[in-house]
Amino acid sequence: MLSVKKSSKVAAVDFIPAWGDLEGNIKRLVEATEKVASQGIDYAVFPETAVSGYLFSDFTEIAPYLDTIPGKTTDAILPILAKTGMYMSVGIAEKDTESGLAYNSAVLMGPEGIVGKYRKIGLNSQDQKIFAVGNTGVKIFDTKIGRIALLICYDDTYWQYARLAAVEGAQIIGWHSVSDRMMPDATPEEKMGDHSTVSHVQHMSAFNGVWTICATRSGIETSLISRAQLYYNGGSSIWAPSGHKITQAPVVSPLMLEPGLNGIYTAFIDLEEADQKRSFLLNQRRPELYFPTLALHRSPTDTNAVSAKEEVKLTAIQWNTDFADLSNLKLTENELLILPEFSSIPYTNDANLILSHAEKQGGIFEQTLSKIALEGKGYIVGSYPEIDADKFYHTVVLAGPNGTILARYRVTHLNDRDKNWATPGNAISITTTPIGRIALAAAHELTIVELGGVYCTLRANVIAAPAGIPTDLRVEIASHLYSIENPPTDRAEFFPYATATLNQLWVVCGGRRKGDFTTAGIYGPEPVVLTPTLTAGENDKSISYKTAIPSAYTWINQERLIHGQQSIWFTPLVK
């Protein structure tokens, strides 16, 4: 049996290759590996395409700089690892010896030799000019320092690949990237094409309870053929199983930098922490609710999607923990207003108090919401404790402009508080309305990444999610990775933010303010450039945002996201 080291020192390495210099980059990588190993590192992650560069126009351009696995790079690195005992993974533009195709690959090596490789599945538009879609699946590699999965750059645009790693038992994800950005002086039109994979990485740890070691590069890359350029801002980082950031390289304006080692960013990791957090999160899953939706391919002929644009006003109500008042709520036409959870009472964890307000369907609470919606010709969402025979449910309801309840959703993923009194529901809820497809959830359920994924797959435009009090996990993504004013860093709740971003839809949470933070927020589908993340201020009774559904987009939208998925790999998510 493999003897596993419970605690290790790991590193995210900023390494800069010279464009189109395979032999020179291998020499630079050898030098960098020796320097990293000399710092007592147990596992080091190097960037994507580290021995070729990334910016190539087509296969013929990159062909001279492809390597095989095993090949020149592994032959040069393995003696160092055998001598030092270090593990490392590095991105290689790989030539398949049988087909001749190129793959954007990462190889994991250690003192015992080549441990395994991964071929990138989530290809972006640049990858598609050169590389075939990866055919290895997401594998877990057992090593002396833990169970490691490898992912590459744009893979993190999709929540599924990190989740597959967690379901298979990963303790560590090594993520290899060349995350490009616009130059600081880019025009507004140029920034509309901006995307930053390094600004996504927090979700891999937060949803899955794994250590994530994220290596990306800095500098400006210039093709010696086309003279085209890509700009890199750095930002290599390491994230704990809790979703909190341990360390991050500076996020800086792109500069012309010399090829070679540019930075080593280290942390100590504990495998037990990953095992405990991952098990806790995965035990909240209910795969029977995701079956078979998440495993089915969705083509451009999907008829669920809303096509006609409609203007809508999104509103999140904010109350303090000791307050609740339905009497003064007003709606306007085409407004969707979300209340805090248990919307008729102050915030409480007391099961007896919650149950003392339990009602049957059609009771006073539903009547009140229906009246508000009818008077304002809008839509309102709230939640209440429902009693049905001898069972209680945490039920979220949507009332519409005709003065009726359009949808009821019995919360399917219960938190620790609700497990004390509630029965979980057994069905999700999406309702087609003139202002789009509205999905219902309780905000605490958004920690279960599959729920947002199901709603995305079924083409929801908005998740209406009544919320309780703030959690201890907020957006910790470096503020310099955003092109918008007032980035969400350090103030916005992470899970609704990530749910909106990963699924390209709106998430609106009516919520409570406690201390300096609030769960009342509006989270847009493309927060890096286009849609601001709005959280209620200290004295705000509500916040609102006017938008169009389906929403405007920059480099991605929900349709592109869904069509880019490779659902052939997703069966483990529904088992």
C-alpha cells in the first residue's frame, strides 16, 4: 500500500516560455524545476503549454514545437524528480503518436516516473484552432503526497470538471493556465472580449472541498509569425478546501519579461482537511434529482431557451435579522422581487418558532404575496414553513401578476437548521413567464453546484433564492481581475456569485444584514466586464437592477456555455 504524506509543501509556479522555442524552454524548465525543488517543495504546478508558448494561429504553426508524453520534456525533468523526491505537473502541447493530433495536455511526474497525464476537455476558441478535445477524462492519480487531479485553464469555466475530480476522491487539483487579459489601456470595445480564467478558480475549492494549486503566467506573448499578442496578468494562487485563498501572486499590468522562472508561491496543505470538507459537501448531494438531466447532451436545437428579449427589474429586499414586514411592499410591472427566507418572521434558527408559523398551501402567507403581485402587476418570491398532513417543508413560492401562485418549490437540499424539522422536497422548479424562465431555490442550496447546473441546463434565466444570514465565505478573487467598477471582492456572498457566473444566469437573493455583511444581492452572469455584482448597503431596504432577459453578454453566454460542455463525461455526476 502507498504510504501517503499527510502534510506537504506545494507551489504554484509562474514560468514564462519563449514563443516557439521548444529546446530552449525545456532547458529553462529544467533550471526552474531545480530551483523549485531546492525550496523543499513536495508538489509544484507549472503553467499550461510551458515548453511551446500558447499563441498559434493553426496546427501547422505549432507543429514544430509539439512534444510527446513521454518525450523530451519528461526525459529532461524526471532525473531531477528522482533525485529530489518532488512531484510536479506541467502543461505540454502534446502530439499524439498514433493519430498525429495535438492535445493541450498536462503531465504529472514524480520520483517514480510519469504518474499520468490529462488532456484538456474545456477548449476555448483559441484552443480549437490547434487542439483536439481531450479524451482522457478527469482522472485521479494516487501519489505519496495525496490523490491529485489535473485540469487546464478554460476547464474552470465549467463546474463539472472539478466536481468530477471531487466525486472520484481528489484531495488536490493542479490547475495549469495561461490566463490572458486585455491591456490596461484597452478600449471599451476590446474589453468586451476580455475573459479571465484565473478569476474563476475559487469555485474549484469552494464547491468541492479540495486544495487547488493554480499556476498561470505573466508577461506579454508575441507570435514571431503573425506578431499577434496575448497579455498575461499573473495571479497564480493556492486555495484551501474551505474556498478561502491561502496565497496569490500579484496581479499586475502585462510587461515584457524575460523567459524562465518568474515566481514561486507556496503553502502547506493538510490532506485531512480536504477529506473532511469534501466528504461533507458531497454528502449534501442528491444525484437522483440531477438524473438524467446533467448527463444529456444539449444541442442548439434545445427549445427550452427563451429567445424574445424582455425588460425586467430585479429587486432584492434587505431586512435586519430582527425585522420582517410584508405590509409595505410595492411592485411595478415586470418587476421580480425576492424576499428573505421565512419572509413573514424575523430571522431565527429556533425550530419551534419556525414551526409556529407553519401554514398550509393557500394560507395567509401565499394570499399576501398573491395580493402584492396582483396590485403591482409583477412577480414576488418568498419562503415559509409549509405543513402538509404530518410533514413540514421549507417552501419557496412565486406569485405572479394575475394574483395567483405560479410555482411552489419544496427545498430539496436541507441545511443543518432545516434538517431539524423539515422534510426535503423531491422536485426542482422552473416556471416560464413573460419575463423569462424563473427557477426557485433557497440560497443555502447554492453550495450544491449541481443544483445551479441543472437549472442552467434547463435554461433558467433567473434563480430566485431567498437567503438567511451571511456566511463566512465571500468572493476573494483579486479585485484587479475585474474591468468593472466596484468589484465584488470581499463583500459579496460567494456561492450565489459563483452560481450566476458558472451558469450564465441571474441570481437574486432577498436577505438579511448582519454586522458589516448582507445576503441581499443581485448577481449577474458576466461579472468580470459587463454585469455588476450588487449588494445592499447598510441602510438600504432593497436594491434593484434593470436588465434584459436573455441578458447581454461578452465572450460567453448560457447558450455558448452549454454547447461547449462535453456531457459524455458527466455520468458520474448523476450516479
